[in-house]
Amino acid sequence: MIRLFLVLSVLALSCSGGKVLVYPVDGSHWVNMNILIEEMHTRGHSITVIRRNSSWFIADNSPFYSSITLPNEIDESGDFLDEYLRKTLEIERGHSSALSFLKLQADLFSMLSKAHHTGCNMLSFILEDKKLVKKLKDERYDLVLTDPAIAGGVVLAHYLKLPLVLNVRWTTSGEGHLLIAPSPLSYVPLPGSGNTDKMSFSQRVKNILFHSLGFIVNRYMVDPHYDVLIEKYLDEKKDIVSLMQAADLWLMRVDFVFDFPRPTMPNIVYIGGFQCKPSKPLPKDLEAFAQSSGDHGFIIMSLGTLVKSLPMGVTNEIAAVFASLTQKVIWRHLGPRPSTVGNNTLIVEWMPQNDLLGHPKIKVFVAHGGTNGVQEAIYHGVPILGMPLFFDQFDNLIRVQEKGAGIILRLSEINGHTFGQALRELVSNASYRTDIQRISRLHRDQPMKPLDTAMFWIEHVMRHKGAKHLRSEFYNMSWYSYHSVDVFLVLLFVLAVFVFTMVAFIKYVCCRICCKRKLKKE
């Protein structure tokens, strides 16, 4: 009976399990995609991941998925970002001209354009390989799960005619909501603007300017790469924006505890913090170090996966501040060891960030402001000293600071005095911890865990072969129909005809009256 039960269990699992094709983005984006993959695997689903030969984080062999490995193109974005950070610091501290700033921004846009070009080449390689295409079609996947920050997976899903689920915070056009949900620029801040949802007139002007700049960059530096792919491989004559808008489901990696309230859509499912989980016991050496901090507690610092370290001058000033504190410090630092490191500071190449944030002696998290780290700090209720470097980090930290849960230090502001002052403020002022713990309670007070919510909706798409019932058809409308420009023009024409007719009629009547009076006088 036990053997029969086990056999039936396996059969039931294999029948209910779906087949998912995952087209990920590497780097920190993979960290949260991998969490979805592992959870789908535990629920009996079969996952195939498309990866490049020299991916940073996406392993070729995994117990949770099988992989399709493609030839690699050289990716020098890591070196570029280190150089970009150094030059940004020089510009913000007034050591370079405005022309240098414009050139740096042009270089950044060029790098992003090259990243999309590389992604399109990767997809083109797949679609030109007839054997691989046949294999993908023969597998009869239930859906494609992709991150649309690089949108090759979106095009592939349409090519294979499969339901499409997006694991999304960013798209090729910026923040995800901007493509799928109404986004009034009067109170929806644009990425990079530094605005909140409460904007003055000048901030609304800035918001519109950022929107215009984003439109130009996307139209002329990003979209053309995908236009070539779509024209060559798809029957649909649409742009990449329309293909993303046609996705069945948007798993949005934010929630409104973190983000500012704004309009949304039925096929957006909020899973912010889905990667967060209760902390596990620390390794013995880290636990001993944490306990040695006594009542003062400890601070952790990490700059994420893309940047190895800050410039040495800044690093030495930070290390000197750490050395002056009564707290212990655990610092993830990959560059040369600072000369001013104190005995209270432990420098590591890797640390269990989630477990440290959940430790009872943690006081402050010094972070660059990446989405994963910010959400883990919110989950565990740890105040943040934010040092945004690039991309979405400043926008993430603006939301934290606006809610009273942290302090932002711009690169140009970082020195021994400001860094020490901000750290001591966060440690000594209990309001920061009170506010972020309040946010943490709000985040946890949900009917389902975010990860369970994501799984339910992914499986919902599998069961129903898509989710068209949740999808608005606005993406099939022309821009002038969506904004009712044609309606207003017709109504304006009708009004003009009516006014012209009325004026002509009044003139006619007036003329008749005048003629009669003239005849009577004669």
C-alpha cells in the first residue's frame, strides 16, 4: 500500500506539474528569479532556463532546472560601472565640467543600448537555430517567464505563441507601471527625478522633462534593436512596448507599503518582498563577532553585486568612521583593504545578508539601495543609511527616507563628517527604527505570503492557458484612440459646424430684418 501510495503521488505530481520556459536577466535580477524557480520546482513544475555560456550567476547545472546554454558575447558592464561611479563622484564634487557630465550620461545610455543589442543578438541566435526552435516547440511549454528589463524573452514568447508572465520591476522603457497602468505625471514620480508623490510646480516640470528624456532614449537607442527582431521573426507588426503590454500577467516586485500609491491594473500582481524570509542562525564565526558587540549591537554594509568598492579616498573615510564607533561592523568589501580599518570592523567578501538583517543585535544597514536589499531591510525592520550609486537606487531610497525609515547620503556628500553624523543619528534616534518596524508590520500583514501569491497566479495562467480575462485591450488601440483625440476632433468639428451654422443663420435673419426695414422706409 505504501508503494502504491508513493507511485500515485508521483503520478499526481507529474500530472499537475507544468512546464515553464524561463528567459532571465543576469546579475541581481537573477537572484529573485531564482527564488521563483526554486519554489516552482518544489511544487512539481519542470523548468528550463536559457542562459549565456559565461553568465555571472546563472549556473549551467542545477537541481532546480535544466538549462539551454548559448554562446557568450563579451560583457564589460562591470568595468564600465566602476569607471562610471568614479567619474560620477568627480563630477558631483565639482572636479569635472558640465561637458564631462553630458558625455558620461551619453556613455551610460550607449552602454544600455549595447546591453539591449547583446540581448537581441542572443535571441536572434536562438531563432536562427532551427533544431533549437523545433526543440522549444516540441517541449510544449505552458508559459514563458521572463524579466522584461532586457526583453528578448518577450519576443520569444510571442514567437512560440505561449502565455507570457513577467517578473518585473523594470522594462525596456523604465519602471514597469509606466507601460501597463495609467501614470499621471502630476503625482507619479519618474525614475531618476528624485520626486515623491507630493510635487511642487517645479518638480512636476522636472517630472515631465524626465518623461520626455526617457521617451527619446527609448525611441532612438533601445526600441530600434527590437524593431529589427520583430520585423524579421514575428507576424505581428507591433513594437516591443505593445508586446510587453500584451503579457498575461505582471508579477510586480513592489508593494504599496514600499511604493507610493498609484493606479494599477487587474493583471498586475504585487509580490514585493517575496524573496524575504525569516533569518537562519549565523555561521559560528559571525555569531561570535555579533555577540561580542554587547548592548551596542552591530552595523552591516554592502554595495550589492555590481560594484566592488568605492574610490579609495571615500573608502578610507568610511573605514575611519566605522573605527570610531562603539558598534561592531561587518562590511562586505571586495577592493583593496582600507588603511584606516579599526579592530571593531570585520571585512568579508560575502555575508548572509538576510540572516544578519534578522539578527536581534543589528542596528543599521548601510546599503546602496538595490530593491532586494531595501525590501529585506523593510521585512526585518532595520533602518537604512542609503548611498545610491546609479539606476533605481536613489528612487528606492527616496521612498524609504520619505517614510522616515532611513537617511540618504549622495556620493557628493559622503565624507568622514557627514557619514559619521548620519550613522550616529540612525543609531541614537529611535524614530527611524520605530518607523521601519511599523512599515515591516504593514508589509507582513497580508492574507498570503508574496511568494505564495506569485505561485498561485503563475499556476492560474498554466491552468487557464493564459489570463486574457485580466488583460485590458488598450495596448491594441492607437495612441489617438486611447487618448480620444479622434473623438475630440470630431466633436470639435461638429461644434464648429454648429457655431458656423448658427452664425450664418443669425446673419441671414439679421439681413432679412434689415432689408424689410429698408423697404418700409422707402
